[in-house]
Amino acid sequence: MPNSLYVSSPVNALVQGILREDKTLAQILTHGDFGLGTFNDLDGEMVLVDGIFYQLKSDGSVDKATLSGCSPYACVTHFESNASISLHGLSNYGDLQNTISKHMLSQNLIYAIRVEGVFSNIHARSVPKQHCYRSLVDVAGDQVEFNFESIAGQLVGYWTPDFMGSVTVPGFHLHFLSEDKLHGGHLLGCTIESGKLWLQSIDQLTLDLPHSTEYLEAELIKDTFSALNKAEH
Ligand SMILES: [Zn+2]
């Protein structure tokens, strides 16, 4: 389906510690060539670029992910954007967010976001592989943060409205992948020397609901919004 965001499983399941689903990357790839997410047991951050999945590991290194691997949460889309916006001298992530927001038609749509550029600094994180049934907030305590200086690469991700907060990570969610595909992580901060921004507004959502026993039996009643603000931002 063109111009639709595909979500492989609602994020509230991940927030409550269901860190494993049986959705393969090959299945997810049928819904888009661009996106982000994570892997079973939170074994690193995921970025999908030009139809290739990369696994951003907790030491900041990157592997290509195998299509037979599974994900408990992934957001993908068929990325299409013709007009780019030039970026110069953005001193922090807040400046980038403000610039992106200015080009959004409305805060009530979904946006796929791609930034290519040269970054004086990238502050990112990833998470080491977990044992199941730890809440995302507990897992966040294990996250490993790192900085990359003077690095070329791209940011890949989404902006989704707060009201979708039990389905996707609300607000901005971006992952970094270096141009040489050797470094990456979940974006926490950045300084951009120069770059280009592409935005795609999206007005449809395709949500898969898992059928794992853990999911079917879970009571998904917690306040995911505050938990995600702690764990993801
Ligand atoms: Zn992330």
C-alpha cells in the first residue's frame, strides 16, 4: 500500500516487556524499504535503508541483519519524497526538530523523515540483548551511549502524533547510520554542519497484531506514553 506506515506490532507490547515476536524481517520488508525498529530480545536498534536491514549493536558497530531474523517492533514505509530542504549549522537535535516541524503540514499526520548530511556530532545509543519480560523502562537503564564526531551519514525515522502513543513511539524517533555503514544507533542528539532533509507525509496506518501467547494474554493497560518518554527520548 503506498503512502502508508506499516507497524509490525503495537509499541505498548514492547513497553510491557514483550521483547519477542515471530514477525520475520522478510515479512516486514514486503511493507516497505525504509524504516526503523528493534530486533527480538532488543538485540540492537534496527534501521532499514533502501531495502537493507542494518543491526546497530550496543558497541556502536553495525551488521547487516538476516531476513530470517525477527522483530517485536518495526515501522516501515515505501519512502517517496521529491523535494529536499537544505540544512545548515543546526547546533542540536531541538533545532533539527524545529526545522522539521516548520515543514510539516499538520501535527496530526505521520511523517517519514530522512536526513543526509555531515554531522559534527552524533549522540546515539543502543541496547544489549535482553532476556525476555523486562519492561522497556528497566531495559533503558542498560542502554549504552556513544558519540561520533565529524561523521557523514543519514538519519532515518518518523514523527507520529502523540495520540498514536500506544501504537508507535510518539513524536520524533530517528536512527543514525553512517555513510560507510559501520556505525549507528538510536538518535539522542546531533549537531549538523550541512545536509538535506526529505519529508514524506503519510495518512494511512497499517497495524499488525501479533498472535504470540505472550501478546494474546498480556494486559496492555499501562500508561505507555510516560514510559516511552523515559525509554525512548
Ligand atoms: Zn529507536
